[in-house]
Amino acid sequence: MPGIDESLLEAMRLPGARSAAVVDWVSGLALGVAGEAPGGDHEAAACETAELARMVAEYRSFGPLTTARGPDGSTAVPPVEDIITTNADSYHLLRFVTGALDGSFFLHLWLARDEGNLALARMRLARIADRMVL
């Protein structure tokens, strides 16, 4: 099972990948980053995307938080699998990581719109997230 660095490198091999990060959606801290930073600052991007992830994960309209057993006890798991935002030249794909990483992390992939394939990126990021371990 790949760790964070290997998972980020695999994500960066996707066509059109500009950056990839593993972020704790509770604290907003990036555990690892690869590629150029959205907005020029990896830490700011991690905080901003974590805020979006928290909003989606905690709003009941998307479904209730479930509980999973992590290594340190129970932890909340978001009801959504991923979040996609689009703008004129790129996509941002946030994939929640459950399982070995206890559900409080997500993968953030920044993808160039003219070079990337959103459907392919979504499928591959799901596979990466399912296999990733700390």
C-alpha cells in the first residue's frame, strides 16, 4: 500500500495534473504536497480547501456524518466521496480518504482543464485514496 509521497506522485502522473496534496480537513494542515501551489501558496490552498471540505462534510443536507473505527478510536467520516469545483481553466477535485487514514483527510488534485480528463482523474483518485496509508 502506497504512502503519502507515493500517492501524490501517482496523482501527479494524471494528464493535466498541476498539483496534488493530502490535507487534514479538520485542521487545514497539508501532510504532503507535489507540484505548483494553487494561488502560489500550498499552506493557504490547504486551509482554503479544508474549509470547503469541512462545510460539505458537516452539512446535513449532504447526509449525516458516519462513524468509523480508527486506530485511536471512533472518528467522523464525511457522507460525500468527493467535491469538484471548476473554473475557466482548471478543475479542483477533493477526494475524501477513509479507511487506513481514519477519515479526516482528503486528496486535493488541481487539474488543467484543457489537458486533463475529469472522469479519469476522479476514478484514479478514488483508487489512490482507497490504497493510501500513513
